[in-house]
Amino acid sequence: MPLVAALLVYASAPSRIWAAEAVAPPGFPPRLVVAVLPLENATGDAAQEDWRQALPSLVRLYVRQAEFVSSPSSKIIEPCLRRAGWTATKAVDTALARQVGRELQADVVVWGDFRRETNGWAVSAKVLRAGSETVPVELRATASRWVELAESLGMRVGQQLERSIADDDRELWIQEMPDSAQAAACLARAIALEIGDAPSTNLEAAWRAVLAADPRCGIAHGALIQLLFEPERKQDFEQAVQELMRQQPRSCYAHLGRAMLFLSQDDETKAEAELMEALRQHHGCPDAVRSLFSLLAPASRWADLTRILREALARRPDAESTRILLAHALVRTGDRKEGRAVLELIEDLPEESMVEDLALCQVACAVGRLELAGLELLRLNSQAETNSIIRKWLEAPVTLSSEESGSNAPMARPRSFTPAELSAELERRLTVEERQLVVNPVEITPEVTAEARRLTSCLTNEFLRALGKR
């Protein structure tokens, strides 16, 4: 169940991979990573402080719907800001935006402030191309309601970057949002609490407050369902899913919720039907794709998965999770050549997601993309202590493939030696002369330091990043 519980997530990951036969014709625009930083509260009203984080969070959700655009979440942006010296009382400036953009490997950085106007709200934003020394472009958006302000700014950023948003993606975004000022204020409070890692009881109360103000708010339904997906709260979870289905019967998230409900009842047939309906309602929906992979992969239904993933990718060619999972399915069907072709242009890891991380690590090992496998192993290893699924996978033998030879060889973790055992084993295997030729394989040389920094540059784990900078 832990795999399924993670699937109802309102986020998309960045993509850097295209599959030759499974996607639209070549000529895609380059993928843009857009970092939306906190917006300053220029209203002079402390009651609006929650919108410093909530407004950029909504803008991120909106721009993620644009073609070939991804946006790091606040969980990734906040630590980066703190490392750059930002505090809640310090405004973002161009120098700080450039620094954050470099660390996040973002193509575009957006920041600014919001204020009250006679008929509503306004936001003044700056859009910086992180890799250039050009002056930031200034944008302005106004609206009578907060949700409309987020949509207006998101749309203007998309236009500035020449990235469009499909009609069904825009409709889905609107379904998620509240439609009253009271519900919007409750939403801002819930988002601020979530970013601040508030206790689950406080989060539940906040999301229920949103639904009390607007029973149709999709984002609140989704967040509440995730919180309630616990064995001891089965009845509350079922009620939340049924209410979402009643309020938003055509939403893909309603069908995702029902799939989770059927899985909790061990009815995989009905769960699969709900996930396929979610794909029908929202073409290429990455969350439905991820859920279907988690459902069908354990049954080794690789041919079915390949067909489903090809169709989903054709509908949404910029969905990274679909590409990763398709590569995995292709390799499992025996088509190692096309599996490698799907991964050929990937350079960076996606945002952390256990399903995609495990699939990408396995397929990278299988097709000889060992540099990708190494990056993923670093990430997965950092999560193994607290995640039993990842730990179990890491303890199992891994099949590696050499691109040059095309051969596969099983690889198991080496035996662990105590210092005394290692010394005795070396004395047993090597002569005195041979032992004198031994060099330290983990000596910290300049080359090792440079490589460590490269390998840890995309990680969000603070400990691993610190090691890489030593």
C-alpha cells in the first residue's frame, strides 16, 4: 500500500527525455525549469502573510500544466533559499535569484511582491533567465480574487516563455481551486501550514476548513484523502473519497481516490477500471499512469503497461514519469534497445518520487546508463533508512549492463568486513610486496572532490550535499 498512497499528488516532475517512436514528431522545445520564489507581502496587512507562500505555490501548480515546463516545489526551494542567506524578513533581489537559480539548475526564476488595489489584488513579478546576464523582465497581473491572480500571473509567465497550457489541463487546475474569498483564505492557511511541516492534526483541520467554505475544492479533497489514508482511519478515508466523487464526479482525482479505495479493499479489477477512467478524463494524466504502473507491474503485465504508457505519452509527450516508466516496461518486455532510446537524452534526475526513482535506477542499470544509475543509487541510499521498500530493493542483487559489451552481469553488495577481518583477509590474499603496491581507493583527490560535487548537485538531502562540497 505505501506505493499507492503516494500517488494522489498534485505535482509534475521535470523531464529531459524523449522517446523516438512513442511521442509526437521531433522538434520539441527545450524543457524549462521555472523556480517561483516567495512573493513579498506589500499590502501592509499581516492577515495576508499566508499568501507569501500560498500565491507562488498556486502559480507553480499552474505553470506545471504548460508544455515542457516544470517547477520545483517549496520543499526544494526553501532549503536552497536558506543556504543562500534568505530569511522571512529579507526580500529576494536579482543577485539572490541568480544564486538560487544556479543551485536549482533552473532556467527561469520568478519573484516579486503582491499588494491590494481598489478592485482586488495585484502582483508585480520579475522573470529572470537564470543562465544569462540580461535584465529581468517585469510582469504585472491584477484580479479581483486570489485564485484568479495566481492564474493570471501563471498565464503571463507561460506567455513570456512561449509555453501554452492545454484546455483540459487548465480546466483541471480550475477544478482544484476554491471559488470564494473565504475558502481561498483557508487554502492559503493550509498551504502555509503544509510548507511549515505542521502536525497532521493541524493540517487536517485546515483542509477541512477549506472544504467547509467550498465543498467542491479539489485540492483540499486530494490533500485530505492523503492524510486519511491510514489503516486506523479507513472509515474516514472512505467517506472522504465518496464526498470527492460526489462533488467532482468528472475529475481524474475522484477516480484516483476511488482506485485507492478499491485497492484498500483488495479489489484490483475495479481499481484498474477507475484508473483507466481517470486517464480518459484527463488525457495522459501522470498520476493515473503512475498508479497503473504500481498496480500492473507486480503482476508482470508489461505488455499491457507498454501499450498504456505509449498511448499516455502520445497524449502528453512532456510527462517525464510516463517516459521513465515506459522505458522500464520496454526493458521488461525484452526490448532493451528501445528502452535505452527512451532514456538517451536524460541528463538530470526527476524530483524525488519512489516509483520513478526505483524504475529509473533499474532501467538505467539494465541498459548501461551507469552514470544515471549511480545518481539514483545515491538518492535512494539516503532514503533507505526510513523506507523499508527502498531498503529491501537496495539489499537485493542488481543487474548491470555494459553499453560497450552488451553483456549483463548480476551484482551483489560486497561483504562487510570489520577492520580486523579486512586486515586478515588482505594478509591471506596478498604477499608483502603486493600489499606495498596498494593505494587508497577512497583518497580525497581534486578529481574525486569535483566528481562528488557533480553527483550531489541535484540532491535535496543536506547530508549528501555537505559531503559533496567537502
